[in-house]
Amino acid sequence: MSDRLIFHIDVNSAFVSWSAVEQLRNGGPDLREVPSVVGGDPKSRTGVVCAKSIPAKRYGIVTGEPVSMAVRKCPDLVIAHSNFDWYVKCSRAFKAICQEYTPTMESFSIDEVFLDMSGMNLIYPDPIATAYEIKDRIYDELGFTVNVGVSCNKLLAKMASDFEKPNKVHTLFMDEIEDKMWPLPVGDLFTCGKSSALRLKSLNISTIGQLANTPIEQLKLIFSERGALHFHNYANGIDDSPVVDEPEDAKGYSAETTVEEDLVELEDINKVLLAQADIVSARMRADGGKCSCIGVTFRNLDFVNKSHQRKLSDPTDVTDVIYNTAKQLIKESWHGEPLRLIGISLTDVDRDGFEQISLFEDENKEKRKALDSTLDSIRDRFGNGAVQRASTIDNAGRINRRFRAEQENNRDK
């Protein structure tokens, strides 16, 4: 562990920053310097704030709230519509710079990467100077800023990059944990969501330091054994997870998101799955692929992950087939516990265009394929938010940004 050196690089307010660069090129204002949001039409009931600038945050504007409400808080608010194709270009450009510094890079999301800099000391003897070099190159060449966290593992590098922003380099090594991390609110610990923070506060644990010094046996009063060990280790900076450098050619497609409010109703879970199925199947079709295996993953409040998958008799790229299979998988494997995370995956992807002809052809299959083709064409021309299925409208504004980002991350790997 002591010989490891990990960088976490995170774009500052990515969607706002990338929209700002785009508008500056077209003679518009710098969205980072004025109260601004990236979001939908304020006249639409489903238009929500996907991202906000730091000046907008001072007005109390929060991600996920209706744009109409944000405008009431700040009448002079500048609203930029998302341009996901442009965001993808920006993402790939900054990742290309990062990839120059090490052969081992993990795309953590559309705007975050981990770099394993272990053993690179002969090329880059001063890791802090190297972190500044990467940060400054991204700004000079691409026009937006990043934070770089430097540490001995992924957890602490990510925690460090979340310190003061923007355009900063921070370290968080093991001997710095007590001064830099332990005084922080327990909710600032990576993976500690609202529900977990409330549980910890029931034990009068309000800081990361208090959590780090709480016996595991006491944590087991509110978490499973696995959850208790997880939070104990993270609060003490313990993380042995590797930086995983995936091959370019994606072996599958997936969308996975942590929800802000626990999912407790099957209907709500299915709405999330449908939105996810829409996104991942469209990405797979765009790459000319069909999958032979569909899986679902979910995580409860005790950090227990469960997954269930099914092999298909014939490869498919039809959204309805993928969604209905995912629904059945959830019905078979979920037993009513509150969920904090839900995901869908498409694997065993075939791109040779082969399709087996069935003697019992589904007469509605061509209609469903035609619908998918039409939706893909609309999204390709106007963006993913241009059309939504009626049953996902209430959730789309809240989750589409994350689904698209996570799926693009999977395509980059």
C-alpha cells in the first residue's frame, strides 16, 4: 500500500464548465462566472437543474430542483440546455491527456478518472509537480479546470480531490487523515449517503473521525457486518481496490445509479429500469450490437449487493425485450428491502449482425424495433432528453444525466 501512488482527477462542475467553454467559443458568457444552470425548459413541469455554477449555488439553487423554482430564486439566472455530444468530446479530450501519463487509467465516470502512478517515479520523480502539470495542461489546452487528488489509494485520492475547489491539487496520505479527513462531517465520507449518515447520527457519530474510532461491534447495531466493516475501513483510509484499466472495446453496456430517496415500491424500481434500459439499449444499437445476457444489480441500505442475470435464447437489441427481462429478474430476486442503488447490464454482446430466424416469430417484434429506431433517430438529432417514454417522465429529469454519464463512461473503457 505504501508504494502505491494514485491520482483522482475530477472536472470541476463538469456540465457547467463544458457548456461554458462551448458558449465562450460562440461569443456567449462564461457560465462559471454568473448564476447559471444546465437544465431543461423552465416552462416544463419536468425541466430540472442538472448542474449549477458556484454563483448559482449562493442563491440556494440545488441540483434536481425544477428550473422554474431556480428562476424564482434568481430571476437573472442563465439557463443552458445540455449538449451531451459536446460533453462526450470534452470528456474524451481530458481523458486523452490523462492517459499520456500512465498506462493504467480507470474511467470512473464521464468527468472522473483514476490514474495509477505507482512505479512511475523514474519518469515523474515529483508527483505533486506532475499533478499540477496535468491540471494546468487540461486548462490550457481545453479551457476547463479540474481538481487532482493525490494519495496511496483510490478512496483517499477521491476524498482529496473533493477538498477546496476549483482548479486545485490536494494530497491525503495516511499520515494526513487525522488532520484533513477526520474533522469532516460523516456524510462527506465517500459512499456514505443520507440514510447511512442518519443511522450513524443515531449513535451520536457526526464526524468521520468519530466513525473511525467507533468499534465495529457497535457499528453492527445499525449496519450488517459487511456494512460496518466497510465504513470502519473507509473512515480509517483503508482501501485496497485496484485501478482497473479496461480494454477499449466494451464487452457490455450498463447503467447504475444511486438514488437520492430509497426505492421501496416495485413500480418505482421498474420506472428506473425502463429509463436505464432505454439508454443502454440505444447505446448498444448505436454500436451495432446485440446482447445475449441481461442482468440487474441492486444494493440495500446495508451495502449488500445482489445480482441476477439471464441468458437469452437469441441476441436482442430491442428495448422492450431488455426491459421486460429486467423486470422479471427484479421480481424474482428482490424481496422488498429498501434499495439505494439499482442497475442494469447487457453482456455477451455480438456485433456481427447475425440474427437467428425463429419459427415462432413475434409479430410485434418489428413494430418494437421500428419504435426503437424512431426514438434513436430523434435522440441522435436532438439529444437524449428530446423524447421520453410517458411512464418515465417523473424520473427522467432526475436520473437521465447520471445514466448518460455512467453509460458514456462504460463506452470509454
